[in-house]
Amino acid sequence: MSAEFVYVHVPFCARRCSYCDFAIAVRREVPARAFAEQIGRELRIRAQAPRTVQTLYLGGGTPSHLGADGVSRLLDELRTVCTPAPGAEITLEANPEDVSADAVRAWIAAGVNRVSLGVQSFHDDVLRWMHRVHDASEALRAAATLRDAGLDALSIDLIFAVPASLGRDWGRDLEQALALQPTHISLYGLTVEAGTPLGRWTERGDVSEAPDEHYEAQFLQAHTELTGAGFEHYEVSNYAQPGHRARHNSAYWYGVPYLGLGPSAHGFDGTVRRWNTPAFAAWSAALRAGEDPVGGIDPLDEAARIAEGVYLGLRTRDGLVVAREEQPLVDQWHAAGWVEPLGEHRWRCTPLGWLRLDALAAALTSRRSR
């Protein structure tokens, strides 16, 4: 099946963040030209014919670390096979330190019409603790630069539930994000991953994770503040102004086929999920040898389809259709305030329910798999 949604994982970063366990390559000098050429090789190995696409998403890593020319070269390479449809969404993930007036003009000229800005916080102490390269003033300047260049679709990423010892004012971060008038906001609860600096700090006892009640309070505070400002809480981690849902990410949540390119990138053809080898050097070597850099494949059997269908349905505002025999279980959730009806037989999670998403999905999956 020809995917109309294309994701490119750009692994390069100036520094690894304290919480990050993604497949990245820290580089002072980025091999932007070679990377674009390698993406072109992978694209021609994977794509059987030219295609028209609805979205192109450059994620990472830090795609903006490619530089203005690097982003343009990469998009030119993608267009040799993937022709954006009229009105296609072309997203670039960017860090504030990479945003300049010249860079933004080049990105827009190359076709970028949506930027996801990795702010994470407007508190300098928190940013230093996260090992972010930018400070709060750079984030504010970057957002203004993007707006001044005429970019209409601006998404801002924030991380919540950082350790209380950092003294972060979550309400102030939300206020500052809203003051920038973004069209989209993504919020991610801090998680401790093994092998990261944060994981080691936690193991040594230098850092204590935020307690569950702290996580819940900040999640619900964000829901109240952002929906009160006119944003739609359309997916567990994502908020959008009307008409500005992330079209690319929505493809993942609705099980649409998509093509993944680059180290560690995942893809789905409607039947099989696959992922690339994660290390940049190994991915590059495979392509230089004319080989597909696949790291693994996972055909979806019936059990996996059931589990994915339940989980993905419950994580979006559009909810999930529930069978008559499943209704007693859902009635219990409704009484607890975890789900709400959307019409006959369709239910969606409330914010309280989203906080219990894994447990609710597991319970319903178990019921459907009997």
C-alpha cells in the first residue's frame, strides 16, 4: 500500500538532553549533504513508485540542526519520489537556538509550513537541568522570529512533572506558551528512562521523580488552562486551535499507513510494522552497500490488532465504539468519571481517564480477546 504520510528521523543533536533515550547522533559538524543523499537512497529502495503525499514530517533528533541549506536539500531529495499534495502539511521540528530570520526564510522557501518548537520550559534552571542548549529568552525570540516570517502553524512542546526540587512554576509556563499564540501545543510528562543521565541520577538517589498526584495535578491544570483558552484537547498529549490538529501525527493514532525513513524510523504498511536499525553509523553503512537498513519487522496478528485498536481509540477525543457485551465494564468507568458518551455505543476518555489510559486499554483488550 502506498503511504501518503512520510516521516524522516533526523538523528543529529548538539547535545543529548538529560531525559532522552532516542536514537540520536551528537555532532558539532553535521553531515547534512551526505544524510540527504542517504535518505534519497533509502527512499528509492523502499518506494516502488512516485507518490503524492499529504504530510512530510522531519523529526528527530533535531532536524533544524541540519542548517537552512541542509533542510532544503533534504526536502528536495524527498520530492524526487514524494510530491506534496496541494495543501500538504510539511512539519519541521526545531530547537530555539537554530531559529534565525535567514533560516526561517529558507525553510519556508523549501516548503515548510509548520514548525514544532522544542521549548520544554520557560524556566532557565529547568532548561539547564534538562541539558537544553537554549534559554527562555531564546525560546521567546525564536517564536517571534517564526511569526514575523509569516509562519501560521506553530506548535510548542512543553514537558511537565519535573522534580519539585527545581522550583518550576507550571502555571507560568502555560501562560507564557499561550502568550506566544501558537496554533498547537504538545505536553509530555517527564519519564525516567534507563541509560539516560536522568536514569542514572534517579538510581543514585540524586533526583526523585514527581509523585503521581503531582503528575495528575499538572496534567489536569493544563487541560483546564488550555481548553479555557480555546484549544481542543484532541489527543492525550496534544491540544490544537480549531482546524490545527497535527495531520501527520493523527495518521499514527488512526492506524493509517505511513513511511518511515532514517535511523530508528518506524513505518506501517497497513499489515506490517517495521523499524530501521537505530545507530546512525550502521544505518549509513547499510545504505552505502545498497541494502535496506531494516532493523526488524512485526506483522500484526489478530491479538495485536485488537490491542492497538483499543489503545489508539481511547487515546483520542474521537473515542471508541463499544460492543453491547462490553457495556458493563464501560459503565463502571463512566461511574468513576473516566469516560463519557459520544453517542450511541461510542465512548471517549475524560482527562481523568487519560491518566489511566494504559490500565483502561489493557482491561478492554483483555475483554475483547476472550
